[in-house]
Amino acid sequence: MPTLFRFLFILTAIAGVIYGSMVALVLLVEPREREVSVRVPSERLNPAPKK
């Protein structure tokens, strides 16, 4: 039975580290806003008429 507790403790510790790193990312990292422009080929806007 002690190996089960050790296994569950290790899984809980790993989950805690992952959760803590996610919280740190949310609180410490600020996203940069920038303008995005995408060129659309004219063939997609004005397709050639089908015969």
C-alpha cells in the first residue's frame, strides 16, 4: 500500500507544478498586441467564370 500513496503523491506533485506554472504564465506574461494583415489572392475574390 505505501507504493500507492507514493504514486499518488508524485502525481499530485506533478499536477501542482503544472498548475503553478500555468498560474505564473497567466499572471506574469503580458501578450503583445499587433496589427495583422493577410494578402488574399484576387483569384479567390473574383473566381473565373466556369464554362
